[in-house]
Amino acid sequence: MNIPTKVDVVIVGGGVAGCSIAYHLAKVGITDVVLCERRQLTCGTTWHAAGLVTQLRATQRMTELAKYTGELFTQLEEETGQATGFKQNGSLRIATTPARYEELARGASMGRNFGLPVEALTAGEIKERWAPVNLDGIVGGFWFPNDGQVNPADVTMAYAKGARNGGVRIIENLPVSRILVENGRAVGVMTEQGKIEARTVVVCGGMWSRDLAAEIGVTVPLHAAEHFYVVTEAIPDLPRNLPVMFLGDEWTYYKEDAGKLLVGFFEPVAKPWGQNGISSDFSFDSLPDDIDHIAPHLEAAAHRVPLLAHTGMQLFFNGPESFTPDGRYLLGETAEIAGLYCATGFNSLGILSSGGVGKSLASWIRDGRPPVELIDVDVRRTQSFQRNRKYLEHRTVETLGLNFDMHWPNRQFVSARGVRRSPFHDRLVAAGAFMTEAAGWERPGFYGTPEQVANVEYSYYRPSWFANVGEECRNTAENVTLFDHSCFVKYRVEGPDALKTMNWICGAECDVEIGRVVYTQWLNEIGGVEADVTVTRLAQDSFLVVTLAVSQRRDLAWFKRHAPNGARVHVTDITSGLPMIAVMGPKTRELMSRLSPDEFSNHAFPFGTSREIDLGYARVRASRLTFMGELGYEIYVETEFAAHVYEAIVGAGRDLGLKPGGFFALNSLRMEKGYRHWGHDIGEEDTPYNGGVGFAVAMDKPGGFFGREALQRQRAEGAVKRRLVQVKLAGGPDMPMLYHNEPLLHNGAIVGSITSGAYGHRIGASLGLGYVNNPEGVTKDWLADGKWEVEIAMKPYHVELQFGPWYDPQNMRVRN
């Protein structure tokens, strides 16, 4: 076999994702590409996919990628001459409970943000479009006319033909045995026929991706699970234009297939597969039948579609699909190895995502950055421990069913829990904590009685913990509340060039006196926010950086790749050794005075100050900061002193009304103050000026900073045309809740959407943060003019908008 010895890009894997990326690389002018497939194209999992083409996903970006895929399928066959089997017969999403109907309605409203056609249907109207359905228990649904279905193998071949036409070389029966790395960068692959050098390597290996990446120390966390569907015998007079029908409440979907019905299942308790590895010889294979496993769902399907009860089954199919720990696929450049990209772990959504994934990754490879904000699916969100096979096996039991489970706000995983715990964990549980999870960390959501904690009830309106969170918020405003923030990530940056490096990466001025805390952002080439951090100057050549738990690997990789060449600086992740407690509330100064001989007056310890103090018998670092809008301190304590410090704080605060608080309360408190959350309110496409945090940028500091030129261009344009604002629902405390992606309307036209929301217990209103757009500039006058509404579950509600916070707008409680 004659293989190239050197190319620009090597793609590993010839499924639908790999072939789409090859096709789109050619479209952007990158043609020196080779795709290596171990056996034949589609032979892993693509060949047996159901071929559903739906566009509404859980988040805005994933929906946009799926929407592009659907649009591409309307022209791919004509362009390439290769049949795709695409049929735009629409889809129905059906609810059998009011809660499911609200979930679907909220999703429909989100889709309207970017022109996704959708129509609410009554049960009778559903019957008109899908005559065989039994309407028993159906409360309504939604019609998506642009959805449809394809033949997965044919679509993949169309991508491959388009790629070849553009100059890409596709080689079958060429397994890749190893990715080659030099000096922290991918430089090619080793195949059975020899080495291929490349400046970029893309892993699209499906179920095999995890182990291929793990051999070079890269975390690509996914695990295979058995996925079941059945295909009936031919059904006389079955309409050939039946839409795809989804019944999430029954864990099933239905697709017309050449005069037959394909009925598939995303059951809530799945069967992981391949725990001990997957043979490289697995090709066009299926797994053994397990009728008992799907029998309850098949019986429910026969009730929902009665003709199934007297129709023979031609095929009981069981094939593997790969699933990720959070149910979202893995895309982009890896944190560990520069030049190594991946597109894998599609959670059975690979066909409908393939076009958007290919287009995005091709642009990412060409430009060195993602073309749009892709935080939801960015592989750098993952954690190193998630490579653990037992963790993945246990989590996969749950993640397969996430496709059809209720997507409740604040829904928590129940599998593979308890992985990362702070030193305070057992004490917090004893105090009544309901533990939530972020990046594997167990952290309190709210506090309640054992019965409340054991029997949480999710809701789009008022969850069961609503009153508990209200009490925690009011206690923070009136007394003092203790929060465990150990999950926040801490880096120590030091060396002769530490200041030079920090000032280049950070937008703010970091050349401050020792003991000052700086709030700042790390920006990309377009001025977008890559990280939102605090920086504390510990010494002339030493800094402490604090960032979000989910950004642990992402931000460390960003720092290392953007430090000035040759800089004498070292960065160390010290998160595990430095847990943190935050104490917040008007009685906090009294609490600290009881615990330490240091002076905590506003004059002696002003806002933004950080210093080492005595606390109990320990030495700790106390920083006067807040994310809640009250007087407060963050207390950083070395791990071995953590239990003692916790006990000292709790003991000293009993008669001050000290109580514990959780992250649900934190979200409410920060919403009232309009404090931004990276990944929701500010991100890769949002500059500090768009996000309303321009005060944190030092445009004139000597030497500039990374991303400064983009901000200069934006300032030269004049008025900010897209701006984050603070939103309050008018009408009192009974208004519905805001969460994310609800459209914002000005005089009836959609001009923006909500990025995050919560109920503000201190002011008694439903609140949100969101972006609005105006070609003439987003100004106070424009916000004050006209009629403002937010659309929640397809219904409009009057809202008030402003730039400043709803609670304590003068910051008197924070700074005095």
C-alpha cells in the first residue's frame, strides 16, 4: 500500500464525523489531508445508526450545529451525486405530562432565537400527522417541519466523495496504532504501513478514541453502551411520509423505514459494553439480542402504536454507541497535546451533528480557534479522572437515557458520584447538605432536613428546595453564611517573568501592591473571554489565580500556550492542597474578629485585600471579596488545617446566626448583583465591553495584552451593539423562572436571549442576565424605550431591563 509520508492533517476514523471533517477541510482550502480508516468506512457504529435528522438540541450552540447539518443534507446529494436518502418529513415531539410539555415549549422558544420553524400541536393535530398513534394520555406536542431522516452509510459516502473531489485522500484498511508526539505537540501517526507526519491530527475513532488517546496521556472520556431498536415487517398502507416521532416520556422514537417502522429506545437504565476493551476487528458487527431488557419499552410502544401488537418483527437490533459522562460530545483541540483535535463521543447523535461538527472543526484547524463559542462540547471541559474506566462504565448506565430523560433545571446525576470531596464534605452532609456535582466535585446545592434532601422534586417553576434557598439567601443578607468553595481551581504562578506573563495574559493591570486582588479576564484573538478569574499578588514574583471548577484543565492549557516565548515562569495547579471557605453577610466582620487577632475594619482591610492571618490555631489566607453582594471573606486554608478551621468558624458563629449555604443560593445571590458566570454570561465570543465588564480591562498598560487589538477595534466602532443586560420579570413573585435561552423581544421582535437566570430572594422577583442587540447601539435610552418582553414556553411576559444590579446598586453592603 502506498501511503503518504507527510501531510497537513491526518484524520483517524472513517465514520460520519471523520468523513464530514475531511469534506469540510477541503471546503476551507485544506486539501493535503489523509483519512485513515482501520477497516471500511462506516464499519464501527455509523452503519447501524437510525439516521435521525433533528435540529432542536439542549443548548443554543448544539442546536445551531444540528440546524446547519439539516440544511447541508438538503443539497449534499445534488453536490456530490451520491444518494443520501435524505427525506425532510419533519418530526413530532410529544408530551404525556404537563412537565414534559413545558420542557418542549421552552425548547421551542429557544429555537425561535435563530429561526427554527416550530408549531405547537394539540393531540388531534398530532393524530392528523401521525395516524397510527394512540392518543391515550397525550397532552400535546410540537411540530418541526425541517427535521427528517437519512441513510447514515449513504450520507457518509457522500461526505467521502465530496472530500475526495476536493483533493482529500481516504485510505481504508489502514489502522493507526499510535499518535506521535514531540515537545507537547502532535506530529503525526504510526500506522501498520509506517509513519505519516502531520502538523494536525484529528481523532474520530468513535468507541476506540478513549484508548487511543489514553496511550499518550490524553483524556477523551467516553464509554460504549448497547443501543436497541426493532424493525417491523412491511406494514400495508403505512404512509411513507410519516414524520419521525419522539415520546421522551416513554423512552422511544418511531421512524418510517421503507414501508416498515423502526422503533428505537433510549432506556433510563442502560447496558454498558466493552468494559475490557473493544477489538480492532469489530467491524459491521452487532451485539447479542436482549429482548428481556427492552421488553417493557416494547410493550409500551405497542400500546402507543397499536398496529405493532399484530405486526411481526423483522429485526431485533443491538449495536454499540459511545456515550460521554455529561451527554455532550467531545470536540476541539485537547488540553494536553497541541495540534491534537478530536470529534467523538456523540451519544447517538452523530448523524444529526455531523455537518456542524465538520464545519466547525475545519475552521478551528484553519484559524487556530473555534469559529463560534463551543464551550458546551469543548473537550477541554473534561477532567483527568474521567478517563477512569469504572467511572465511565457506571456513568454510562445513566447517560444513554439522558437523550430522552427530563432535562430539569439543576438536574443531578445519580451515577458515579462521590468522586471528588472537599475536606468539609462529611460535616456539610451532617449539616443537611443536598450534594450536587460539578467536574466530579461534590458540593452543596442546598441544606434541608433528611427527608427534604432524600426526596427532591425538580420543577421548571418552583423546585422542592425553593424555600430552603430563600432562607439561605435571607440569612446571607441578615447574618452570616458559610459556603464551601473548595472546588474552585487555584494556580500558583511564579518566576522572574511571572508579572510579565500575567500582564500579557490578563486584561487588567497585575502590577499591583502585594496583597491586592485583581478581577480580570483572559482574552482571545477576537477579544472574547476565555477565562474569568481573580489574581492575587502574593509576592513580587508570585501570583495566585482562582478560576472555575469546570475550567481546570482548559485554563491551565490556555496559560501554558499563551505565555510569552521563553518566559521564566512556572504554573502549578494547587487546587487539591488549598480548600476554600467563603463567609458572607453583614456579621462577617464580627465573626472574623472573634477568630483572629488581625484588624478587619474597612480602613485596615478594604475590599480587594488579601493577606495571611491567624485563624484559630492555623495560618490562612483571607481575601475580602464577594460573589454574593454582601460583606465577606474567602478563606484559603491548607488541607491539613481545614477541619480545624471549619470547626473554629462554626463555633465562633453560632450566636451570630451562622448557617451553611449552597450553590443554588449562590446563583440567586449573584443574579441579584448581576455577577457574570463564565460559560453562561460571558464566553469566547463576548468581549468585556459586550459583557459589561470593561472596567476590568487596562487598555493603556505598558506592553499591552493578548486580545487588546480586538478591543481597540471595537472601541473605534463606537456604541456597543450587543450588550449584556439585567432582566427582571414584572408582575411580582409568582412569575415563572428564567433559566437560559429564553428569547428577549423589543416591540415584538426578537433582539436577544437570556443567558442565565434565578429567583432573587432578597428582592422577590424572577431575574436573568441576557444579551440584546441593536445596530444603533445598546444604550440606556434604548432600553427605556418601547415594549420589552421575554418568551417563556411560547408565552410572552413583560420585563424590565437595565445595566446595573437590582440589589444594592451602589455596592454599599460590599465595600463598607
